[in-house]
Amino acid sequence: MALKGTTICAVLKDGKIAVAGDGQVTMGESTIFKATAKKVRRIYGGKVVTGFAGTVSDAFALCDRFEAKLEQFSGNMERAAVELAQEWRADKAMRKLEAMLIAASGETLMIISGTGEVIVPDDGIAAVGSGGNYAMAAARALKENTDLSAHEIAEKALHIAADICVFTNHNVIVEDA
């Protein structure tokens, strides 16, 4: 049975990025396996913040490969992301990874997917996972209609998603990039 990690939201506002993730890991469709997982982490000497959603072991493998690409390309996030996405699509074993990754550093925010996309969001908001659409909608509304910081918006968006999505909980971790 697959363990799934869910709901990551990142917000870029006023030159600052915050990445928030909940702590729930779900086994199958009906069992909360863990409530305190950490799905937002710093890599590359703390310079890059990542958040992942999907199968937990696949997400860790993806983060490790992304960090190796960052090292290979001297921290150039765009180049590392494109190379990872190309490798992900081309490598037979990697194609089976079921995860998505949000990466943030400085003012760069992107989503890296297993289908080969590297997406830089137009509005500075990225969200993935089962509660991703709820968190994205909440973050957009908060960003457009409040004076909250990126950190506050990302955190509140996750709590709103947790109120709606059964695969998302209120154990929220936020890291500022």
C-alpha cells in the first residue's frame, strides 16, 4: 500500500518566498498513517527550500536527485530543474516516481513534475498535492485582498486547505526561502 504525502503551498510576495506543508501521511484512501511528517525541507546547504507531494519514498528520491543537480550546476536552480525534469522523463526507473516538487530560492519559485514540466507560476503562487487546489485558491484570495506577508499567506492557505481536504492536516510547517 502506498504512503502519500500531501499539500504544499508556496507564495512569492514582496520579494520573499514562503513554502508551507502539512504533516499528514495517508495510507491508501482511508488511514492517517502519520500526522507529523516534515514535507518541507532545506537542501543545498540551506539555500533552497523544497516541498513535496506524492508517494513519500519517491519524493525523497526526487529531492535527493534535485540536490545532486544543484551541486552539479553550482546552485543554478533553473538549470538543475530542467536537467532533473529531462532525466525524470528519460530514465525508465525515474518515470515511475509519483511525486511533485516545489522548489524556492531567493525570488525563484517553481514546480517540477514527473511529466517533464518545470513551471514558474505567473502569480507567484504554487501548490501541489491533494489539497493543492484549495491552498492555491486561498493563497490567491489572501494575496490579492490582504496585506499579509508571504509566510502568513502560505500558512493560512494550508490551514484553509486542511479544513476542506481530508488528506491535509493542521500540523503546518513553513520555511522562508
